[in-house]
Amino acid sequence: MHGYDGDPEQFVQHNQETFIRILKHSDDEFIRGLVLSALIEYGSEPLLDDVERALRRARETNGGVVE
């Protein structure tokens, strides 16, 4: 993960791949919630669209359940 220089938007942008990996693979709901909140608050619209698509695919492949 890249360091933090005080700009949360830049931090989210530089670490978006790590954040998405956390959303996909972490089993810690609290950490996933923090990452999702950061992406919603400071992420770009295209990134949010990617996250939304990934969540939709997860629902479809898990029979409507997102774990």
C-alpha cells in the first residue's frame, strides 16, 4: 500500500487495486466495510461502477447471496 500524504482521494486512487482485492477476498466484514466506505467517499465514478459490477456478479454466482 502506498503511503498517506494527507489527501484521501489520492490515497484511494493509488491503492484501489489493494482495496478491490480486500473487497473480493477478505472475510473480515468490518475491514470490507471500511474499504467500501473509502471507495464510496473518495473513489472515482468509474471505480465505483467496477465495484458495483463485481458485487452484482458475486450475487449472481452465489445465488443471490453476497458474503
